[in-house]
Amino acid sequence: MGNDEIDLGGAFPDGFVVPITGLLAFLFAVLAGASAYPAISGSWGVDAVALPIVFIAASLVCLRLRSKYRGGRDGE
């Protein structure tokens, strides 16, 4: 019995990947916005600029995984 066969009473009909990756994408987007101020305010060190870029990339990867997983689940 795999994870897809467990009945959770309709709490997560798409499985666990879709809500978790959605929350992670939101979290990384918030962190990118919070860490963007030092990069915009004139502190152009590698740390100040790289951190928002890493958070943006992580958010986009999470969104891509979420859409890829939902696309595979819609075909069933």
C-alpha cells in the first residue's frame, strides 16, 4: 500500500506534494521579499544580492514541481 492509496477523508485529494510545495513557494517568496531591502538599499555585497536571488529561484522551483505534479494527477 503506497501513500497514494491511503484515504485521509478528503483532506488532501491531490496528495501531499501539492499543498506542501505551495506553502514552500509562498515561504520562499516572502523570504525573497524580506531580504530584498538590503540589496535595493545600496548594500551591493555578494551576500545582499545573492540571498534574494536564491529565494526567488527556490520559489520558482517549488512552483514548477507543484504544477508538474498537478499535471500528472489530472490525467487520472
